[in-house]
Amino acid sequence: MTIIFQPSPDQPAPPTQRGVIKWLRDHFFSSVKNTILTFLGVGIILAIIPPLLDWFVLNATFVGNADECRAAGGACWSFVQAQFRLFMIGSYPQELAWRPIAAGLLLLALFIATARQLMPGKVAVVFWLLLPLPIYWLVGGGFGLESVDTSKWGGLLLTLVLSVVGILVSVPLGILLALGRRSNIKLIKGLCIALIETVRGVPLVTILFMASIMLPLFLPSGMEIGILYRVQIGIILFSSAYIAEVVRGGLQGVESGQSEAAASLGLHPWVTMLFIILPQALTKVLPPLIGRCIALLKDTSLVIVVGLLDFLGISKAASQDPEWLGFDAEAFVFCALIYWILCFGLSRYGNSLEKRGYAAYR
Amino acid sequence: MLSTFFTPRNLLSNLVQLLMVAAAIGGAYYLFLSTQENLAARHIETGFAFLSQEAGFPIGDSLIDYQSSDSYGYALLVGIINTLYTAILCIILATVVGVIVGVAQVSDNLLIAKIAKTYVEILRNVPVLLILLFVYGVALAGLPSVKQAVEIFPGTFLSQRGLYFPRAIPEDGFIWVAMAFLVAIGLTILMVRWAKKRQNLTGRSLPLFWLGTAILTLVPLSVFWMAGGPVSWDYPALKGFNFSGGAVFRPEFLALVIGLALYRGAFIAENVRSGIMAVSKGQNEAAAALGVPPSRIMRGVILPQALRTIIPATTNDYASLVKDSSLAIAIGYPDMVSIGGTMIGQNGQAIEVIGIWMLVYLSINLVISVLMNVANKKFQLVER
């Protein structure tokens, strides 16, 4: 009679080596140092979260006037509600508010259509490049729409106009600068290098000062450009220099075999650049380009230095309203929240593109 | 020379170049003419003669003595010094914040890593100007009034008016302490060299950090004690509606330095994190297998390799930090841009002032990139 060896089933791991306990031990109590760090972390959270929760929610006033807010002691969200229109569009006429909203929807629609690849890439590029025109037309008026003076543009509207138009115009300009930097013609190369390096070497504030104070001095007499357009030019100049460097990185990343192959097929150098090199280069640098979008969105807040009331400027000014005096913290927190949602969303989108891009190359 | 100009291959490109030179010169000349006309119409002078005229405006915060009767040039110098001072201080603080938060991000402790990550994600996605305005207008403005100033250390008061602290006034004999400090620096350098040589020969290492700290503190301190403590302290005291005496960091300065250090620290933390993550795991495991203690793995194996990716990225952040210090103008700290802005408002000589700004920023950035290149060379992979 043969005895077949029957191994008894495995014992489960001891309770300290599995499940929640093991996870806790591994991540929070693996050593003395780690345990101390855990307590430190708990201390930090306990020091920060309860007061913030009190201020944000528990003691906050959601409906009520300024006096009720002051009595409650927490955040005054009814102030944000009362000033919501100011935050969004500044002193833009209320009855025309549908126009900036339409412009915003247009931007959103184009963004979604591009992100979901609802149209061929070339068509999308053309649409994006043309987008500044309808934006300025819808917001500013003219050609059948009642015109709204640029001094009335403000709030999130102004921030978005400055940054969206800024980025859309500076991408082609930046590409031109990057190509100029690689040009064989020494003069073009020299000019492009000088422009890019000078602009990158100085703060945006000085460029805005230049646009607001120095630019009018250069213009022939009789020719005047409004402050908003001058600032927009300054922002475009600033952003182009940075985008040029990003694009240059992409151009360097395209192997020379590509242009050699195109040349051996008899393609004209310009055709090669436009339809073979640039598409590959730009796909490669899409994530850093989105990084530049985020940076520009944040940087447009500096326009308050030359007296424009963008989203941040309006937030600063909103709490000067005699009825709602002194609610700066709420204004800044609301402003920070909107900026954060926009920037974080963009950076997430950039990350996902990067992952998708890597997957496509593999 | 001329013959190659007309060869068919070069002809087109050379003609294009010539045309462009002509266009550039023509355009520049046209701009020059219209600028001249505009300046004349606005009665604005040109040239740098204004630098020796009397400024006539006060400056709230200055490291060197300044009166409003001093010249524009001197006022601008005050601004340049303030810009450099804040920039250097911010760079140091942002590096400290960045290294701590960056190392915390890769910590084994999940809680600490998440807290650090949250900090980075919040700060990086908000405009820096918003952070400055918040620190200045909400956080510092929320401090107690002068009457209720908090005494953090004896003689150091924090209030809405800023941070007042005792000022040390050197007396006779302090020169010896200063010299002792210099000697201590020399001694430390010698010791480090000797220790390196010894380690190369015998393999034994010394606790360099502690030894160095001991030499740097004990030598000057003992000389200080032997000289009979040649320092007197000027304590700030509450007189009327404000403190008098002592030294002060004004709220504008505090807000600028704290805001910029917190913001840029988040970016540097990302550099540190990605630098550490870029070092392959095998390095860590190999060092552990050789029995190197964990603290020395980080210091001696991981960090030197991580620095190769951290330094170039951080160079850009330092340059941005210096440029961001120009935001002082938004909260009223008198840096170079803010003082220059006042000048432009007074005499309209925007072209000259903006030219000076650009020159100074370009030189600072040049110095930073040279210094960081030196650091970069030191840590680069030495291939045999």
C-alpha cells in the first residue's frame, strides 16, 4: 500500500504580516524613525485641518450680509456670491455678458473636440490658430456687435483672454523664432538668439513696463494702441521666447534621418520642415508646451502691476467695496481655487498626454 | 570674397541677408526718429545725466544709508542691493524648503510623503503673485498689532509692523572674533583635506560635519569669551506707537521672502524628488548589500548621483527666483524695479531705467549660470 504524501494546506501568514496591519507597519511604523515621522505627520494634519475646516465650512456664512459674516467669524462665501459677476467679468456690461460666455464655450468646445480627436489634426490646428479672432470679436465687439471698451474687461475674462490669445499667438511665433535660431543665415540666427536670450533673462514685470510705458514712445505720432493690446503684445513676446526654447528642444529630438529621407525623395526643405519635421517635433514637446500654458496662465496675473484688473486684481479690489470691506482672505482663496483648478487640470491633461505619447512611441 | 558672394549657391541667401540688414537698419532708424519726436513732444530728456540729480523720494527699506536728498543713481543702487539681498536670501530659503519637501516626497512614510506632495501640488498651481499678496495682505496683516506684539525670543517681537530683533553692535576687540572666524574657516578646509587624504589611505572616515561645526563655532566663541564679549546689544523697545531701536524685517520684506521661498521651494522639491527617483534602485540595494548604513546611503550614494539631474533643473529655478523678486513692486518692497518705477513716474526716462533693469538682471542670471556650471562640473559623471 502506497502512502501518498499529502501536504497540509499553508498556514495563513501571521496577523502582523498581512492585511491592514502589515500595510500600516510597512508604511508608518517600519522603524523608530518612521514612527516618529508618522506622529509628526499626524501633528501637522491636526494643526492644519481642524482650523481650516472651521473657517471653510463650520463657521462659514453661505447666505447673509457682511455683518452676519463678521458675527460668524468664519469664511464669508456670500461675499463671493455677491461679487461673483465682478470676479468673472469685471465691469463688463451685464446685459452683454453672454458674449464672453459664448467665447468661453467656443474655447471649451474646441478644447474638447481636440482632446477627443473629433477632427483631423490639421483642421484642429487651423481652428486653434484662428481662435483669437472670434475671441476678440465676441468680447470686444465690432462687425455688427456693440463694441465694449477694453477698459471694461476684467476678472477671469481678462485673465483668460490674455493667456489664451497669448499662447495661441506665441506658439507660431515661438516656432518661427526656434527655426530662426537654427537658420543658416547668420543675421537671422543672431537676431533670434539675441531676442530669445534677452527676453528670457529679464522678469515679465520689466517687459510689461516696457509694453505699457516704452512702446508708446516708439510708435509714430498719431498712432496709439490701447494699454490692453500693448500688454497683450508684451505677453506674446515674453511667451514666444520661452516657447521657442521648448520647440528647439523638440527640433533637436527629431533624427536627421527624417530630413535626409525627405531630401532624397526630392521634397523642398520648407515642405520637409512643415509636414515632416515640425509635426514630429511638436508632438514630442506637447507636455512641456502645456507646462508653458500653465506658466503663462499664472504669469498673466502680473498685469496688475501696470494697472489692469485681471482675475487676481479684481480679487484684490473686490474686498475694497465699502459694503464688503475686509474680506480679502475669501477673495484670495476663491481666486486661488479657480487658478488651481485650471492649472491642475491642465497639468493632469499634460501628464496623460505624456503617458499616451510614450505608449504611442513604444 | 566677392566672387563667392555671387556663386549661385550663395547668391540668394546673401541677397536675402543684405535685404534683411537693410530692412533692420531702416526699421531701427525709423523707430529712432519717431522715438526722438515723441520724447521731444513729451519734454523727456535723454541720456544718463539724471542719475546724478537729486531723487527726492524716500525709500522704506534700505541696507545702506539713504536720504531723499541723495541722487537717482544712489537710489537705484539701494534698489539693486535690495534685489540682490532678497534674491540671495530667497535662494537659500527656497533650497532649504525644496530639499526638505523633496526628500519628504520620497519618504517611506506614506503620511509624510502625501503631505509633501499636497504642499507641492497646491503651491505649484497658483500664481506666485497671489501667494505674495496672500502672505502680505492676509497672513502678515493678521498678526497682532504693535501693542500686542508677540515676543518669540527675549527681545524679538513679531507684529503687524514686522519682525523686530536685537541688533548686535561690535565694540573694540570684535575684530579678533572676526579674525578667529576666518581662521576657523581655514582650519576647517585644512581638516577636510587632511581627512580626505586619510580616508584615501586608511579607509577610515571622520564625522566631518560635526567636527567642522565644532571648529566653526568653538574657535570664534572662545576668542569672543577671551576678549571679554566685545558686543553690545541694541534691544527694540515699545515706544509710543511703534518699536524703536533694534533691527527690523519689515512686513513687505518678510512677505516677499516667505512667499517666494515657499513658492519656488515647491518647484525645487519636484526637482529633488525626480532627481532621487532617477537614481536606479540597484544603487540603493547594492549599497545596502555592502552594509552601508541607511543614512550614509542617502548622503554618500544616492544624493551625489541625484544632484546630476537636480542641479541643471534647479539652476533654472534660481534664475526664475531672481526674476520673481521683481514682484516686490506689487507689495511695496523697494527693490530695483519698484524704485526704478518711481523714477520713471517722476522724470519719464523709461528707456534708460528699463535698460539698467535688463542689464542688472542679465548679469545676475549670468553669474548664477556660471556658478551652477561649476557645481555641475563637480558632480558630473567622471568616466574613465
